[in-house]
Amino acid sequence: MMGKVERSLKGLSNSELARKTCTSESFISLLLRGKRRAKVGTLRKVADALGVSMDDLDQYLSRNSQGEKPYGWGEPKKAGEAA
């Protein structure tokens, strides 16, 4: 079953989402694949641009992040810890 974020992303390219959120296309790509963390304010811009709630975006990003929260909340990585 496709969630709200997936439905919103279906009609929006990474470059369009980057433009709407004042970020780069590569940042959006990495964020959506769970390879990049973002500040809460940036996540709010992404959620607003997609027309979804922060909770919906959090669930989507958590599924794609291999267990690590892809945003600035929680414990920072320790020196030498694998990304």
C-alpha cells in the first residue's frame, strides 16, 4: 500500500522538491534514500512542499534509513563510528 509521502513524491521530481525547499537536488535524493540527516526546519519545508504531516514524513524516512533517524534528533554519531 502506498503512503501519503509516496503518493506526493510520485508526481514531484527531486529537482522540483529541491526548488520548493531551497535545498539541492542531491540533498533531497540522499535524504529520501536515508543517506543524509536534516535539521527539523528543513524537514518541515519538505513536509510542507509534499503536503504531508511531519509524522508521515518521519515514518517514510524511518523506513528508508535502516533504523537510524535521518534527522538531527537523538544521539550524534561518535568519532570513528560508521555512517
